[in-house]
Amino acid sequence: MGATQTTPVREASRSGLQDVLARVPRWAWWTISIAIAAGFPLLNLAGVVETAWLRVGVVSLIFVLLSLGLNIVMGETGLLNLGYIAFFAFGSYTTALLSSPKFEIRWPFLAVVVVSTLVAMVAGFLISLPTLRLRGDYLAIVTLAFGEIVRLTIINLVPLTNGPNGVTGIYSPRLFADAKPALEGVQAWFIIDKPIEYYYLVLVCVIVLAVLLTNLKNSRVGRAWNALREDELAAISSGITAVRAKMLSVVLSAGIAGFAGALFAYYSNVISPESFLFMQSVIVVCMVVLGGMGSIPGVILGAIVLQALPQLIREAAGAARSDFEVYRMLIYGILIVVMVIFRPEGLLPDKIFRREAHEVDPRELEMTRQSLFDLEEGQKDLEV
Amino acid sequence: MVQERIRKALALMLAAALALSMFGLTGCAADDGGETDGETTDGETTGGEVQTIKIGVQTALTGPLPDYGLAAKNGVELALEDFGTFEMDGTTYEVELVVLDDKAEPTESAVVAQTMADEGVVGVIGSLTTGATLSAIPIYFENRIPQISGSVTGPKANETGADTFFRTCWNDAVQGEALGVWAMELGAKKVVLMDDNGAYAVGLADVAEATLKAEGVETLRQNCQSGDKDLSAQVANIKEFGPDAVIFTGYHPEAGLLRKQMVEAGMADVIFMGGDGIRSAELVAQTGGEANAEGIYATFGGFPEEQQPGYAAFAAKYQEKYGEEVGPYAQNNYDAFGALIEAIKQAGSTDTEDIIAALQDLTYEGVTGTFGFATEAAGAVAKGDIVVEGLTPANVPRYVVKDGVWVSAE
């Protein structure tokens, strides 16, 4: 297919809409998205949307953090990590131990989050030492094994983790003072306790992280990552220190997962090994791939769509009042397969990945040419 | 061009799915509206009025344990037929089940619990697994919804002591205490505790060890892996320690092997005991013969099926309706539903606070025995645990192998 086969009329109408969408500046997209995200809980307060959706929202946003983190290694640097959930587990368990009745420790929220992030970063540093020599499939296998080792260690390290029983009664976050015990029912404005409060807490984290990562992507470091992904040899010969750049990427993404893990532990009140299965790593990979590797808005959308889809199907089944609900994971799987077939580059793809997945649309080529390259050189480059 | 067409069809499909789900959202919102209407008319009791109440079933129909999940759902549905319609203050109440699947996964479980609260259920049967229950308990607690599980046996399920959590199956810890007490009754001064590293066995051994240590009994802890084919290292350790009794809290294959290797190592005189995991007819063969198995002791959590007063009738009904053997914990879930309905009747109200209070004072004649719920944690018994009439933790059913068969040790 392609633009040449379509009739002029249709092309005109299509390009009309696309042009209008393309002309909307990026800051406007961000503003609209943030407004929708921030306004969503108000629908719950107004009674239009059920509270379960707020919980889906919180978990979705936590997975947005995770996907943004994985996107650094997978999308930007091109290192496939199939054990990413292990860093999430490091963050979760650190938080669970520093703010629960397990050892009767009640650190304040900010300290716990910082330590959880650091613990995950150290884990990321250590795992990066032996693995950075590996590439492609081999790296995937090693990271997969790493994820499983961490999970099995958690199950068997009973004195620290309670093994399969998990750590229960994690205190709700208090921003500065000591954490309060769970199930006490004390209310104060600075205690984060209800789904809606968690929602805004995580939303702020997502927005800050998205801004930071967007800047990072366009910085020297981000371009070094992209160069390594596209051609490691060429990148090294252009003066990029491959090991340092890759290590930074792995450590940073591990830190983000640890941070997300801390929020997750606080939000869920209990942490048990069932939350850190291999399947969860796969889901995060799916979020990045289906959202659009290397594209920050894409990854955010991918995480929200994949996390909210099962509940959406559940609600649809609820309307029909049938046993249809049980099939939601099946439909979820089918939709993922369909998306991979018809939109391999993701929902909101990165420019580079879109070019790889499809033939280039001449109009887009034109736009890219005008914005990125010198007229003559660019056209030659892209038409190859 | 073909691809274009498929794409169009796909777009239509997705649009339809989206439209359907939006319908779902509005549909649910409308339901809520209808419900509050119902509650307002509830005050003026006119004769013969029919009132619908919702009871949630949080189970795991997908995920790692679908057979357990289905058995739980079947148990509740059977109970719905028997107790689902009842009269109270001249009003006929009809129960509508809200069955939701949590995949036995904690994160999903929290969403399911919240959905139950949003749906306005008066009580919930579930969830299925300890892991999923952990994250559901705080949400049911906050929303003041009574929750009765028929299959969560983990001792630490209700560590936070929520007053909304009840269970109609036995807490694993109870057998741990029973084993410790029994070993001391048999005069043991040095005891080896061995588990198979699984959550169930470790929990049992922990409680048994604590019970023994509290009375000054010397203990040694050993463990193996489920599926081990050689336990000679552990047997050597046991021999060196020289115990009066060995308590194995795992399952019969490893228990049989352990007993066999102990006999071979000349420790046939050492008392050998275990929980309901070893109380299987297969154990005798696994020890290498009747002579080896003679005198092995086992406890059981609650009455075993053949001693449960309503089991035969329940099994017949279950068989008739589903055409298969009774699934795991189906009768406990049946009892959970029955107890909830009984509590509603005794409370004379569908207000959840009243139902929680009624559940705490309840005495209910169920399939598995006449039982109530513990109001406070005491020893191995946790808050909300089933308390069966005629059975205490120190007095659970005891069995012994005599001439190759399990018989009561009383």
C-alpha cells in the first residue's frame, strides 16, 4: 500500500486531518494529556467513575514509571532486559522493610524512597558489571535468569522477606514525619492513604520523570545511547565510551524501577513474591514495545492502555452481566497480538522506529527533511 | 488494499469494543443509582416486597489455581441455591452474586476488592489465596465489608487484625501448635522439626517450634526440597542430634522417604509425626513397608471429610449438579456463604456494620461442623479464624498408622 495507490480525494482529506494534528504544538499535547490525567479523579468525586478505576489509575501510573525506566535501556540504548521487574522488587522490599511492623522501622517517606531508589541502582550497577559484555539474545537470557534469581531469593530469604507470606502492614506515607501505622484510621492532609491521594502523588512523579527523560533523550547522553543502539562500533569510533554510557543507562533505569517499587509497596500495603513474576517483566516489555520503543509519549500511552485494558473488558462484561469476565485475559492477549501485527512500531512511535517498521510516507519525509536535514542531503538519505 | 480493508474492520471492532465498555461504565453507574433507590424504599416494609442484595465472590478463575477457584465458585453457587432467597421482617431478599476473578495476584486483588466496594456488596466470599487476600484485607476493612474466605489457610493472612476478615477453613498454625503439644504429651524432650521449604510446611514448623521452645524443649530445624530423592544428609544430622521425636510438616512423599531412611539408619524408635500433608494412604508404601510405617502419628486441621456432619449430603448434591468429585475447599466456601446469610438474618439488617457484629457472635451449623469465629487472637488461632465446636488447637483429630492403615489415635 502507500499514498500512491489511494485516490486524490481521500488523500486530501486524510492529509487535512493529519496536517491539523501535526500542527498542534507539542506543549499543547502535553497540556491536554496532563489536564485529562489530573481531571480524571474529579470524575470519581462527581460519581461518574467508580473508585476501582482510581486504583487501576494508580497501578497504571506506577507501570508508566516502570515503562519509562525500561525504555531507557530497551528503547534508547537497545539492550533487551527480561528481568526488569527484579529492580522493582528491590525497591518494593526495601520500602517494605524500612516502613512496616516487620522490624518496627518507621522511616519517613522521602528517606525511604531515596534509599529504595539507591538500593535498586546498586543492584543495577552490580548486574551491569558482568552483563554489559553481552549483546542481544545472550543479554536477554542473562537478565531473565537474574529476574528469576531475585524472585527465588525473595521466596527463600525468609528472615528478611517472610518468604511466600510477604511483608504486610506497610505504613502509609507521611511526607516528613514518621510513618503512621496502617489500619488506624487517622486522617491528616499530609498523610497519603486514599487511592485519590496516591493517584496525584504518582501523577506528579510521572510528569517530573517524563520531563527529565525528554530532556535527557535530547541531550548528549541520550544521543550517545541512540548511537550505541544503532551501531555500537560506529558509536565507539566516534568517541563514545560504550561501557560508561551503557552502565549509566542500566543504573538509571534500575533506579527508576526502584522508585516505582517504593510507590508500589506503599500503595499496596503488602508485598509478596507473586507481584514480581517473570510475566510482569514481559508485560512491561510489551508496554514499551506496543507504546512505541524510544518514544516517551508512546511508552506512557502503552503502559496506561495495557494496564487499564483488563478492567475495561471487565466493566464491559459487567454490563452484559455474564461470565464473559473470565475471558478478559484472552481478549487482552488477542488485542496485543493484533497490535503487533498492524502497528509494529507502537501506538505513538518514535520517528526512527517508524521509519524502520513502515515505508516512509512522502509527506512525513517532507516534514522530516525540512526540520532535520539540509534539503539536498536529507532527501538522498531517507529515500534509500 | 487487502491490508487496508482488514485495518478498517479492525478499527470498527475496536470502536465497538470501546463503545461496549463505555456502555459498561454508564451501565454500572446506573446500577448504583438504582440501588440507592432500593435502599430508601427499604425503610417502609410492605408485605411480600422483594429486595435484591449483592454478595461478592472474589476467586481466581484464571492464573495458577483455576481448579481451586472453580471449586470455590461452585461451592458458593450451590449455597446460593440453598440459602440465596430468604425472608426477613416480611421482606423477601434475593441474593445476586458478583463473581470477580483476581488471578490469585495481589495487585489485581486490590482492584477486585475496590470493585466489590463500588458495586455495593454486603459481604464477600473470598479470596482464594493468601497472597491475594493480603492486599484485599485493608480495602475491605476501610470500606467496612465483611469478608469470609473458605480457602485461605496462611497463618499470617490477617496479621493486621482487621475485624472484617473471617475464614471457614483452618489456619495452618493450629496444627503446628497441636503437633507441639502432642509431642510433649508423648514425652519428647528433644525434637527435630523438618519442613519442605514451602509456605505451608514452613508456617506449620515455625509454630510447632515456638510451642516446643516455650516449654523448654530442645529443638533442631532441618529442611528439604519438595521432590528430593535422598535425605541422607538430613538423616545424619538428625542422628547426631539424637531426638525423641521428629516432626515433618511437609507432604507424604518426602515424609515416607525420611521415615524409610531413618529406619535404615537405626532410628526406628524415634517418634515420627506430621500434619495432614502426611495423612495419606500412600504414605505406607512410601516408607518402604507396613513395618516402617507402624506408629506414625498425624494431626488434621478440623474434622476430616468423613467426620464432617454434612459432608455426605453435600458431596451428593455437588456430584449431581456439577457431575464431578467435590473440589478442594468447596464445602468451606459453601459454609462461608451460609454463615454470611445466617449473620444477615441474625443482624436483621443488610447494613455491613451490623453483619460484621453478627458474624463475631455467630454460631453456625455448617457442612464442616458447628462453628463460630474467633473474636481475638489467642495462641495459634488468629482473629476471625474458624472455631469448631468440640475442637481446640490442642485437641484436633489425631491419627496413627496401625497395621498399614490410618486409625484414630484417641
